[in-house]
Amino acid sequence: MENEAPNVTPPPSLEPSPTQAPRKRSRLNKWHVVTVVLGVIVIVQALLYVSLTVSYNSLDSQHEKLLSEHDVLENSYSSLQSSHNSLQSSYDSLSSSYYSLKSDYDSFVSDYSSLRSEVNQRTQQLDVKAFITPNDLAVKNLVLQVTGGWSNPNDWDEYWIDVKAMYDWVVNNIEYRYDGLYPTLPSEPSGTVEYRQEMWQFSSETLNLNKGDCEDVAILLTSMILSYNGGKYPVECIEITGSLGGHVGVQFPVTGNKLTILDPAGNYYTQTWYGSLTSEDVSTEINNWLNHWKPDLGSDVRVDSVFSNTLVKSFSSTSEYVSWMYNR
């Protein structure tokens, strides 16, 4: 007879209760999740580590590259700095030379301008007043030499005698000379020099040369008479012009609408029948003088201007001049 398993009822405590089994499965599931999470974390950390390592290595490589480029740039900067310093030194030297040359150039331009004004004044007569020089030392000494000075300003006989003596000195001592070619300087040093046949001399130049043409001797005599009377009484150069040329003499007004003319270059002066210096009515005397010059200057000769160191007056006709003289 087969043995049968004993009909033993297991103790109740050995059978799992319905509630105990789920607790065991829940505990297992938690560990599983924790394990998975930890695994994921490890994997993520590993991936991050790898990624960071790669990034670090890349950045380190870039850093090395940048350091190398920095060294190159540093060397380039040093080279450029050296070049800059050299160029700065050259610039400073050139700048100093430039300002030195500019100063020399400005001085040259100023000197040339002064020279041009002085030279061209004699041909262009930019300021005719400047030619009358009663205070020139050479003029003053000559006046004293010829007249001894006006000893008594109330003695008009002495005045007339001394004026005639100054006229005679100019006639007898200044040789007439036609103007030659005279240069006129251009506005720029690089320009072309022009030459003219008409030029004016200052009184001191005429005295040094003992030569001059009509305006030169008229300027000299006018300066001498003004020096003699101290500029108290008007004396002027008078310029006439015609179709055949021009001429310059000396005039001074006299009370009573009278006029005296002195013309050293033309050997003419307002005179009495016995040759002493005198004056005539303005209209009469100016026409006497113009008639004297008609053969040389043309029948249309007229008064063009009068000038002194204080006056410049131009006229369109002789009648305008006569009217001005009567009303001055």
C-alpha cells in the first residue's frame, strides 16, 4: 500500500496572507527603481564627465592656441611699437624742419613783398605822396647849403630870393637824363619780371646821381621848398599831359588867386621882364605854361594832376583845375 502523504494542515502562519505578498513585491520594485535611477545617474555622470573632459580638452587646446596667438600678437605689437616710436621720431624731426622752413618761407615772402613794394613804387607810383620828402636829411642839408635857411619868416623878399636860388641850383646841378628800362617785380617770386621806361626817383636818389628827368627834378625842388618853409605854405608837383607825352613841374599858389610855376627840366619859371621870380593870375599863368609845352606835348595838352606830401588831386580838364585853384 502506497504511503500517503500525511494529511497535515500547515500552520496558518506559514501561508502567506493576502496582504503580505503585495508588500514584498512593492519592496522589490523600489529597489529596482533605485537601482535603475542610480544606474542612470552613473551613466549620466559618466556621459557628463566624458563630455566635460572633451570640452575641457577642446578649451585647453583653444587656450594653448590663443596663448600662441597672444605671443605672436605681443611680438607684433612690440614690433609695431618700435616702428611707431621710430616714425614718431621721424615725424617730430620733419615737423621741426617744416616749421623752420615755414618760418624761413614766411620771412622770405615778407622780405620779397617789401622789396617788391620798394622797387615797384618807382614805376607804379602806388603812393605819390611818399616821393615828396622835405624831412630827408640830404634835402635839409642841401637847403641850408643853398639858402642858409629862412632867417626871417616875415621877410617875403628873402623867401622869393631863396626859392629862386633853389630853382637855379637844381637847373645848374642836376643833369637831365631820360629813363632807361626799369624792372617791375611780379606778385610771386616765380613770376616774370617786366621792364618799363618810366620810373620815378626819390630826392635822395636824384641827389646821389646828380641826374634825373622832369618828375625827378620837380620832386626834388618841391621837397626842397617845403623843407625851407617848414611845410607852412603849399608847394606841389603839377603834372600835364597831351597826345604826344607828359611833363611835371612845380607850382605854388599865391594870395590874390595868383600862381607861380617853376619848371627846372623845361627851363621855365614865372618871371618878371627882368627875370626875377614872380606870380601871375592862375588862369593866365597856367595857359602860359601849357602854351610853352604845346610844341612838345601836343595842342591838346592839359593839367592832369597836382600832388605833394599831403595832397593828391586829379583833373579831367584845365578848366576844372583853374576852378579848383580859385576856390582852394
